[in-house]
Amino acid sequence: VVLANNAGHADSFVGVQLSMQPYMKEAMLGGLGEQFTIGPVTGVPGLFFAAPVYDAGGYLVATMGTKVSLARLQHWVSFQTSLVTDPNGLIILSTDASLVGKVLPDARLQHMGASDRYNAYQRVDFEPWPY
């Protein structure tokens, strides 16, 4: 990170290496990246988005990213027994707070290796959804 809205503060993102995050990798390849993960600086979960930046000649010169905290999205689950998962089957929002962080049955997350789970979520163990 070379520019951040909190530059100059003790908790600044400037200097943080994000190039290995899947959402940033996607942007570095010219796509639009998105990922649910835990903030590497704040430890706060959120939805992260990234996009490529091109110069006037059409060359990819940078990426830019942003985060939306889950608290700002809580209204998505305003109906009884509703939930939202990430692409790997991890429940990230729910009307029942005890379900957040649990994994759906036979979800992709259950088949990921420990290092992949840690890289994506900064943890390895997940409880199954007690449906």
C-alpha cells in the first residue's frame, strides 16, 4: 500500500503488503477482485474489493482497493433466519449472530488446505453450521 486514507496515523495501511491477497491478485491480472477476509491491520472482517488502474496508453500501472465492514451490511439480513456466505461457504452475515463464522455443509472451505484457510481467513478451524 502506497496511499491510504489513514496515512500518517499509527494504524496506517501504508507499507502493508497486500499483493498476495486473492482480491488484489485478480486486479493485478486486470480483473475486478472481491473477497471476504479479515483485515490484516485491523483484524476486523469485511468485504474487500480491488480494481486495476490503467494509464492513458492502456497499460496496467496499479491497483486500488477498498473495504466495506460487515457492520455496514447488516441490513442485508433483516429477515428472520437469513444469512449471507462468501464463495467458500463461510457464513459472514446472519440474523442469528451465533451462525457467523460457521461453514455450510460440504462447502468449498471444508476442502481447502490449512494454509489456504489461514491465508484467506487468518484462522484454520471452523465449526459446521448446526442446521
